[in-house]
Amino acid sequence: MLTILVRLCIWIGSLFLRFFDYLLFPIFELIFLLRNFVSDFIFIGIKKLGRSIWYSLKKSNQKPQPIFSLSYYLFFYRVKYFTLGFLLAFLLFLVQQVFLFINNLPSINLLESDRSAVSTHIYDRNGKLLYEIFREQNRTPVKLSKLPKYVTQATISIEDKDFYKHSGVSFFSGILRAIKDTILRKKLQGGSTITQQLVKSALLTPERTLERKIKEIILALLVERRYTKDQILEMYLNQVPYGGTAWGIEEASKLYFGKSAYQLSLSEAALLAGLPQAPSLYSPFTNPQAAKNRQLEVLESMYKAKYIDLKTLTKAKKHTFKL
């Protein structure tokens, strides 16, 4: 099998060079002659060159040495056929694999709210909610424009402070910050942007593999080209899990505070913004102290990003929750 592959590569290379052989051969011969001449002129000297000419005249009855030696012939004719044939075959294989890889990516159209699974709400004649029907994900979409400004600011400050600056993937600031926090501060951090987290949550599986990461990066770049930043942020807030069956900030707000996301306070928005990274770990139901510490971290990040002033920060830190 290996012999067949080697011969196939040699055949492809020879076929590719057959059209250029008449052009390449004189060039190789000229380069070889110039190389010998320059080498003799510089490194051997004029005196030795004269002796070589005299010696060649004296030995004129001997059979002249061919310009191309056997090793030179093998290198430029056999090896080059195999090398170029192998490279061409590898290039064709690579193009095919890239095409199949991109062709198998999920469609980013699935991110649109009307294509995502949402809960069904049944109300009485007075507008009171009677039943909420869903399968695995309890989700109710909200409009970004109707949310308090600090809801989005809390999410951006803790998850992706350069959200409005990058193009979907933050190769330097996000990844380097994650490495720094993980190694120096002994605190596990992710390097994904909000766009990448949206793609991972809505279109991909949670497995941690190189293939999944490459898909995530490609899809994040495609999403940034199609949607505006506000559209991406709205889809993110409606898509990511906040713990249990609550998917999206509207159902999370109802689950933890019994109110709509439109009515969240600053301290409540900060607590919810800290949940998507690890909903089980920071759940205020099972680990209230960790939830409080995470909320304080979000508030500090908002202060550093200049979304809130010191007075607002101090007031929000003193707020107690009624879950």
C-alpha cells in the first residue's frame, strides 16, 4: 500500500512538472554553471582556476564529467516529483476536509428567537398566568430595549468587557486574561466572548474538544457578520442557562425573585449576571454565600468599567435578597 502511495505521489508530481520541464531544465543548468563559476572565483581564486583549465586541457582525452551528477539528477527529478506530488495530494485532501468541516456546521439561523424553544403561557381573562408549559428549557424572550441599562452592563462587565470592541473572538485580551486569572489568581476563568458563549449554548454541545472550539470560533465570526451587537446581546440574555430549567434572564428573574426581568434592581441584575458561568455553583438556593460573593464581584467589575459610581456600588452591596 505504501509503495502504491509513493508511486502515486511521484506520478502526480511528474505530471505537474511535465509542462514546465523544458523551462526549468535550462534554468537549473544555468544556475549550476553560475554557482560553480562564482564558487571557483571567490573561494578557490584565479590561480587555481587557471590550473584547473590547464589540467582539463591536459586530460582532454578523458571522458568529460556530466554537468548533472547522479545525486543531483535524483534530487531534482525523483525527489521533486514525489515532494510536489505529495504536496498537491495533501492540498486537495486539506481543501476537501475544510469544505466538509464548514459544510457540517450548524446554521446560525437557529439563533433567532422564533426558531428557539420557548415556553407556552396560558392566562385567564384577567391576564393572570395560569399555566406555563415547556419541555426541558423554560424560556421566555425579552426585548433588550425594554431592560434596565444596568442589566446588560452587568453581563458585559463580568463576561466580556470588550464586547463592543472585538469581532466575535478576543484572541488576546480574553484568552490572556483567562490564563492570567487561572494561573496567578488561582481562579478558573473562561476566555470565551459573549458571542462564543451564545454559539456554544445554542448551536454546539458542551464537550471540551479542539474540534468544538474551532467550530465555536468560526460560528462566532459568522454571527458577528450577520447580527448587530445589540441583537447578539439580546439573543445571549434569552438563550443562556441560569440554573435549573430557567433559560434566559426572564425566567431566571421569575425563578429567583418572582418578578419580570424588566423590574430587576441593580443588585438583583448583578446576581443574575454572575450565574451563567457556573449556575449550580453560584445558585442562591443551594450556595447563598457563593452567590453573594459572585454578586459582589460583578458589582466591582461594573465599578471598574465605570458603569456605576462609588455611592451606587456601596448601596448595591448592602442590598439583601428575598428569594
